[in-house]
Amino acid sequence: MTAEPSAVRERAVEAVRRALPDEEKLRKLAEFFKIFGDPTRMRILCALKASELCVYDLTRLMGVSQPAVSHQLGLLRAAHAVRARREGKTVYYSLDDEHVSALLRVGLEHIGHRFSGGR
């Protein structure tokens, strides 16, 4: 005797329900992913993936004002996507950890794959 389709689906739905992160984790994840929703922040993150840089370096690289770069860095620091290191009067920024680098790498691979004709 085979299970009715509705019973099979109910087991599948229940298994997925148990596998889902709790609401607080989902909220935090959604907040974290918001940092990737701005092209300037994405440029800063990609630059920091390549090298540790100070605000002056980022200002020259991005072609935007120092307050604009500092504002974006503040948002990225609050989201724990970048970290700061002080050397004398200069503060250098880098990606917070390998997870952020991996997210950028996978995202860029996905975009490259999706828009290069690959499926």
C-alpha cells in the first residue's frame, strides 16, 4: 500500500519546517544581505576583497567623497562585513572574514554564469 499524495506532501512539508532556521536567524540574515543591495557598498567590498585599504584609498578608487565612503564603511562595519585596523592616525579596512569573501566570490560566479549564457 502506498501513501496518499497529501500524506507524502505533509511529511515533506514538516521535514522542511523543521529544517528552516528560526525567525530571529532569518531576520538577521535578511538584514545582513541588505548590505549587498547597494552598488557603492559592493564596489567597496570587492575592493577590500583584493586588498586592505584606508578611507583615502577607497575615496580615490570609488570616485566619491570621503563622507560617502565613511558612511558606507560604517554600515558595513555595523553588519560585521568589514573590520578596521588602526595604524597611527590611519585606519585600514578589510573584509571581516573568509565568509564575506566567499559570499562575494560565489555571487560573482553566479552573476558570471547567469549572464554568460550558461545555465
